[in-house]
Amino acid sequence: MTFAVAGGGFIIDHADRKVGSWTVATLSAGERLAIRPGHWGSWTYLAFAGNLATKTWLGSSSTHALSGFGGGRLTTGQTVTVSDAKVRDDRLGAIPCPVTARPRSELHVVLGPQDRFFSEEMISKFLSTPFRLTDAYDRMGVRLQGPPLTPNAPLDMPSEAIVRGSIQVAGDGVATILLADHQTTGGYPKIATVLDTDLDAFVQLRPRDMVAFKAVTPQLANEHSRMRAATAARYFAAIATARGTLEQRLMSDNLIDGVVDPTPDGDADINDVGKSANRVA
């Protein structure tokens, strides 16, 4: 069964051979596959050429970590069943790792929607001082260590909807970036919102890594989003084309290079040899 691994720079131990992530390979009966942290990144994906047999919730196998709804967490000793498993020889090999997948330590933010709760001094401190990611880090959010961002008004605002990327500041002045499993509403002020296009790279940072914030206008944020969408579309289009089977790839490559003096008297023309080599390949 063919599988793919992409995300952080993890180490893939497959059939006693170690390779980096961003790769496609085939797992055969009796082989062992292990995925371990590597030089960078805090998460990665393992995907199979087939369909995982899992429970679903609202039509999805995705798992909500806090409630357990969906396919569920992997557990030690669990058997994973994949139906309609396939071997995809036309996909084997490395996957190009885009720059946008790398950890991002400077995040673009749009100030607000409750920046009015913070003085100009607090806003300036937020945008000029780097923060450190703490160990309080999961799919719901990550707390930051840095200068306290003390609100300058009573925290009596009514709860309102929250989006992924909201930077929420509690009464103690500690900022938290809310992530994929964030709560639906909150009553603490949000000093800024991280652009969605920066978040996937941001969460490749590890606890104790540093992060800084750069404010942009809503108009510039929209432009950035459109540019990122166009770049992603080109990338997906490029990797959507199958490589072909091993035989097809060998037939398209020049397997002979640098052939000289192929006959005892050295009279053969090297250009003719190159043409013959291409035909043989």
C-alpha cells in the first residue's frame, strides 16, 4: 500500500531505511513504518492510498480532540484498517516542500477587533517585542510568554464569535493565539488577528521558539491572501501530474552519459553514440 508523509521535517524509518518527510513510498506486508520528530516542525501528516475505516461525525472522519467526536485518536496497539488500498508506482519519490510550509516566526496581523481595550503603549509593545511559545500548546491554542499586555478597561465585554488566529488577552495580560480547535465564543478582548495564510506555518514552531507580529491593513491582508491562494494553486497543479511508472520514467531518461572512444580504433562519432544510448534507454 502506498503512503505519503508531508508536514514538518520529520524522520521516516521505513523498512530499516531512514528518509526525510515530504515523500511517497510503498509499505509491503511485514515492513515497519515509524515517524519521528526531525530537525524542524511540530506536526506532520501520514496519508494512505485508500480509505481509512473510521467512525464519522457530521460526515467527516476528522477528530475534534477535546470531545473525541469523529474518527478518534490513535492509541497504542490499535489496528488501522484501510479499504481499497492501492499501490501507486506513478507517485513514488520526493514531494517538493514549498517555502510556505516552513516554520514562520513573523506573523502578519490585522489589529482588532478589540484593540480599543489597549493603550498605544501596549499596542507598540505588542508589535515591537518578540514573544516565546510556551508548553501550554495544543490544537485549541498556544499561550505566549512576553511582556504583559494589560487591558486599559474593565473586561465586561459580552462574549462574541472567535475565529482561528484570534490573539486573545486574558485579565493577567497573557496573550493566547487561538488555533483550529478554539472555542466558538469568548469574552476576553482580541488585540489582533493572525492572517489565516500564516497560521499553518506558525504552528510548525515548537515550544520556546520566538515569534513576532507585524501589523498590516485589511486591504493588504486581502491582497496577501489572494497572492497566497494563487501560489498554492500553481503548486497543487504542478504536483497533481503523476510521474509515471518506474518503467516510463526510465524510458524518458538518458541513462548513459559521458561515453567516449566506444570502439578500439576510436572512429565512432560521439553524437551517434549519444543518439543510440537514448534509443536504448
